[in-house]
Amino acid sequence: MRLTLLYGALFIVSGTVLLAVTYLLVAGTTTSLILIDGTRDAPGGSRPPQVHHYMGDDAGAAGSPGNIDRQAEALHQQAEHTHQAMIDNLMFNAVIALAITSVVSIWLGWVVAGRVLRPLRSMTTTIQRITARNVHERLAVEGPRDELKDLADTVDGLLGRLETALDSHKRFVANAAHELRTPLTLEHALLEESLIDRDPTVDTFRTNFERLLAISKQQGRLLEALLFLSTSERGLDRPEPVDLAALADEAVQAVRPAADRRGLRLDARVAPACLEGDPVLVGRLVANLLDNALSYNVPDGRVDLTVGTRDGRAFLTAANTGQQVPEDQVDRLFHPFQRLDRSADDGHHGLGLSIVRSIVDAHGAALTARAGTDGGLVVDIVFPERHQLSGKHPKMAGTLPR
């Protein structure tokens, strides 16, 4: 209806302007009067007929001496009346024609608007029919590349991303339920064992309680990892300056005792590096990379951590020895609850690297991972170039204390 009214209003306005211009052009013309005087001067003598041409108000001069007198003025007035009657008749007929064509144009505008909006109605109906169960459906609009085709392709792209997100969410929920169900089943079994034991002792109770405590700690780590994963996937609210070198130093000092106990060599080459982001998430990223490198390693293995600046961008590279990782399995390890060996009972839930990827995505960084030549993984992360800090954080300029 709005499109039809718009089309009709534009036609009526343009038609009215056209009539006004026509009226001004026709009304601006002047009437002309041509009289031929063929009378003789005297008997036996004659003169050529004289032509008198009068334009508009000049016709009043026809009554002057030596010219055709009042007849010229009467003829001129008659011509004026005829001219005005012609203009009035023209405008009357033009107004009637404008009224008729306005009605026709409104009807045509309604038809054209319906044809233009028909693809939109079809897309709207299809989108309203799509739910979580049939999110795989697409608009699949065919035809030439125009605004409606671009809109349909954009909606199809959105539906594709939504389908991917829903599938990922379903897998995440299923995996989380599986990971939580296993320790709950074990807790139930331990409690049931204590109840059906007819001759319980302090030692059996202590043993069961220690196992329950270990399971509870494992569940706590799982819930904490899930919380960090959801936090990192939410994105950044207020990015702030982050000293990546200082966070790397703290993480290295925290895991060095564990590396020494396992007989692993931990080499850290840390140079000044700054970025903008969330310091808590970035700290967790470094900690998860080191924890993954230490946990999935081999005796007498090594862990190499490199932090610095490359082309004005902060970067971090973590490499470790360990089990050989097939190239086609590298990307899978960065998805939630994915481990190279699903049967391993090492207290890990396969969330460490997925949290790393979520934090990387939240910071707009680039992550590259590949299998190491000596086993394990080589993970390289390059953060975006940070904005100017306007000197508000002087401690982040120059060489940082090691």
C-alpha cells in the first residue's frame, strides 16, 4: 500500500507540474491579426494591397488614422476570446485526463508493487517456516544478480552459520553431558559401595572419600574450563593493554616445578610484546598452551615457548615433543572434548586447546598449528596490531624487566 501511494503521488505531482508548464507556455503566446487593405486611392488609379499585421495589444492601433478602424479591434477581441476559450478547454480536458491516468497509474502501481514484493513475501514465508529442526533449508533464490538476490544469498549465509553454530552447540552439550555423567556414575558407585558394605572400616571409608575428593576436584576443573570457554566465546567487552611478556613469564614460573618433576626441559625465550585484549583470557591462553605441552609429552622431552614482536604484532609460539599427531587430526584437537587418545584417563577433558582457540577468536588473532617433527604440536599465535596507547601506560614501553 505504501509503495502504491508513493507511485501514485509521484505520478500526480509530475502530471500536475506538466500541466502547469503547458498552461504557462500556451497562455504566454500572443494572438496575431492580419488584415489586407485593397481599396483604390482615386478613379483610374490603384495601389497595391497593404498588409497590416497586429500582434497582441498592438491591434489597438488599428483604430488610428490611416489604418483599418474599429473592425480590426473587434476582430482582435474575438481572437482573444477564442484563444482564452481554447486554453480553458485544453486545461479542462487535461485535468480530466490527469484524473483518469492517475487512477490507472495507482492501479498499475498496486500491480507493480505486488510483483516487486512477491519475492520478499516468498522469502519471509520460507524464513518463518525454518526452525531448529529444518535449519538446513535455504531460500535458494535464482535469477539475475540484484538487491533481492543479494539479500537472499546473505540470509542463506546467515542460515549456514546458524546451522554450524547449532550443530556445534549440540555436540558441545552432548560431550559435556558425557564428561559429567562419567564421574557422577563413579561417585554413585563409591557411595553405594560404602552403604552395602556390611563390615565397613575406617580405611575403606577413607579410601572411598579420597577417591570421591579426587573426582570432585576433577569435576571442578571441568566446570571451570567450561566457564572459561563460555567467557572467551562471548568476546571482549573492553579491551585494555596487555603485557604478553609478563604473562608468559608468570606462566613459565608457575609450571616450571611440574616440568622438573616430569624430567622435561622448558625453554622460554621471552621478548617485549604488547597487545590489546583481556589480560585474564590471555593469561589463561598461555597457561593452557603450557599445560597441554607438559601433559602430552614424553620422558626427557622438551617444551619451547617463544614470545616477541613480529612486524609490529605480538606473537606467541609453543612447541613440544610428544606422541606423533597425524596432520588430519591437528584441527580436531582444537574442538571441545577432543583428545588424540579418547581412552586416556589423565584428568584432562579435551577443553584446553578449544579454550585457546576461543580466546584467539575473541582477540581477532591468527592461530596456526601443525604436527611437530619430533611429535607433539607447534602452535603459533599472532595477535592484531595494537592501537596507540597515547602514553597512558608507560610501563609497557621500552624493554621490560625480565
